[in-house]
Amino acid sequence: MAGLRILIIEARFYDEITDHLIRGVVGELAAVGAGYKRVIVPGIFEIPAAIRYAIRAMELRATDERYGGYVAIGCALRGETDHYDNICRSTFQALQDLAIQYTLALGNGILTCHDEDQALERASVEGRNFGSQAARACLRMIEIKRELSLIPK
């Protein structure tokens, strides 16, 4: 997938967890020769807006950057209030809406966990690393778009 550029949007609210996730994403993209750009946002709630900003910049031709796919990474940990549920639900819905409305190849590597130990287990490069999984999902969706003639072969 040489020449392919992926936009990685990373929420840095939990730096250690996101550091593990980003290593997984970058490793997967490097393995297929895809380039990438990283954009850092404060928390997961801001990820959909950053993706929309990138789309709008391309629509307006305000940038020469063209992204074949997007990977969202970050983490939300359950607290004692409804804030977690509301943020997670609205963020995931906004990501799905963007993917459908704009035909995006989007990998979702946002962890929603009960505690930091659970998140670290899911983020660890030696473990399940949801960053790697999100990058692979993005790359597979790009392949599907090609198979369905949405991207020239």
C-alpha cells in the first residue's frame, strides 16, 4: 500500500495507554508501507471533530494532504458518574456516522475500560493491542473500498 496516507487521531488523556496503542498502529502501517500523519486531541470526545476538520480541509482544497483512511485511538475509563457512558456513546456514534456519511475507511482503537489495568492489558504491544487491530481494520476497509470500485485499483 505504498503511497497510502492514514490520518491517526489520538486522544492523549491517558498518555501511557495511548503510547502503547500508537506503537501498534505505527507498526501495522509500517509493515505495509503506508505513510501517516498524527493529530493529537485532548480526549476521545474530540476525535470525530478532528476527522471532520480533515475532511473539510480536503473538500475546501485547503491542504494537499489526502487520506485513504483514518485510525482513532484513545481511552476512556469508567468513573462514578454517567459522564463515561455519555462520552463513549456519543463518540462511537459520531465515528460511525462519519464513516457512513463520508464512506471512510475508519479503524476504531478507542478503549472503553473499567480501570487502568484493563486498559493497559488491551493496549500492550505484547498483548491484544487494540491499536494494531484498529490499523488492520482501517487497511481492510480500504481493500474493501477498492474491491467495490470506490478507489481506483
